[in-house]
Amino acid sequence: MEARGRSDTVLFVVYDGVRLLDVTGPLEVLTVANEHGGSYRPLLASPDGRDVVSSAGARLGADLALPDVTGPIGTLVVPGAPDWQAAAADEALLDQIRRLAAGSARTASVCAGAFPLAAAGLLDGRRVTTHWDLADQLAAHFPAVTVDPDPIFIVDGRIITSAGITAGIDLTLALVEADLGPETARAVARHLVVFMQRPGGQSQFSVRTNTASTRNDLLRRVLDTVAADPVGPYDLAGLAALAGVSARHLGRLFRTELGITPAVYLDRVRVEAAQDLLERGDDTLDVVARRVGFGSPETMRRAFLRELGVTPGAYRSRFRTTGINPTP
């Protein structure tokens, strides 16, 4: 994200169906940055120069057509869309993205904007992220891309990819920090009432742990037993006996089929169970830890930090309520 010699032009690639906040979130960051000494020149370019209709139904005014864009571009921003398949299959759009990325100091995607970047071949061999709910699809469709579903954004050379939707704000704040320094970025974050660096990654927002799946009947028996009763006093020998194999063989099955150890799987299931209790109930952390099999709040805390990047207390306060209702 080297800013030396950059152009102040930030070009947004917009098209019908584009996610509105993928565009307006970063735009607002740039606008506030300009109020704090920046000189960004954001432009919206559509395939034919006409206005586009966003996924929210709001119309976005285009400044020019993509084929008419010439000259240096400081940052090319490719937002996503709920129908990412259409954007990733639009060859004319992909051609323009390739051309413009070649003339840009850096290229960024917001959320599902990673799909057209990947379809254009710009993410091959790179480590990237996208919305947690789309990460598996991005990895499946583009095996040359290394997808990490947890970070809020990832910088890999001249390519910056961000997580879902509001993460475009985080990404743009990082660009402002690279260009104008941390003090300006902090001022922008304070003005927008957002985190300079939000705590934790995407894991805390995702659906339950994608409870591991396998076609191996022996391993399936172990997974289902743990998922049904995570509080059980499990150890490797007991789980192996349940599967009817040696402890060493069970460990090998977990690594081969799931890419994790039995202990990691057990922790993930227990974290998932604790998430549910923290969201819905009023039990103390000590009670929650015992109810899901962690034994102590400290053990649960370490597992939460490892799996979600936040503490159980922070998770409860963040996902339990908006705070609009007074506490009885």
C-alpha cells in the first residue's frame, strides 16, 4: 500500500446490482478524509457511462464510462454485488477491470468484489479475503487463489481485499492511513464513529462453525456425538474407542478429513454452544463455561480468543442486543 507517487483519483467500478454500501461506505471515508486535509478525487465509472441501480434500488450517478477512463489511477475499487456470478461472468467488465488495474497504483475489492477480480485473473497466487459467507465459494471457483475467511482486510502487494460490506470502511481507513498517516485516519474514524481497527475478525460474525462434514462413517460418529453433547468428558482415547480405532488413527483421520485435531474440533463445538448461551441467556460466564464443557471461564476465554478473536464477555455485549432496551 505504498503511497509515494500516487494519484489522488479513486475510481469505483459500478454496475447494475452493485451493493450500495460497498460503494457509499468507502466514499464517505474519502469524503471525511478530504475534510481533514486529504485530496482524494473519487469517481464512479459504469460500463456505458449511464447511472446504475444498486442492490438497494437506489440509483448511483456515474461520472464516466469505463472505456473512457484514461490517465493514472491511484486506487481502483471494485465493489461486490449479491449476484456476484453475473459480475464475474461479464467479460466486457472483466476486460475493463484488467486494463484499469494495470494502470492503477493499487486495486481493492469490497466484499464480493473479489469475484470479478478473481475472474479477471488478478488474484491468482495471492492471499485474499471476502465476505465470510462467500469464502468457500470463492475458493471453490478459483483454486489458484488462497482464501482466508477471517481477516477484515488483507494487503497482498498492490491488491487489497476486504471482508463483507461494512468492511469496505475498514479497508478505506487503512488506505487513508497509508496515504495520510495514522493521525488523519484516527480523526476520520472518530468522525464516522467507527473503530480504527475493529476487534476480532469475521469469525465472530459468521454462522455456527460449519460443523465439520465427512463421508467417513467412523469419523462421522465421533463428530455427531460431540456436537450432540459438547459437555461430555471427552479425551482422545475415549473418542477413539467410540470410533473403534486407535487414538493415533483417529488423529490421522481428523487431520486428513478435516485438517484439524480432535481437540480443536471439540473446542470449536464448545465455543459454538457457548455463543448460543451468551446470546440468549443471562448465565454468568462461569456457569456458561461449565454448561458447555470448558470447566472454567479462563479456558473458555482462551478458546474464544483463539477461535473468534474476542472474549466471551465482549461477544455477549456485541451480539446480545443493540442496547436500545434498558436493562431491568
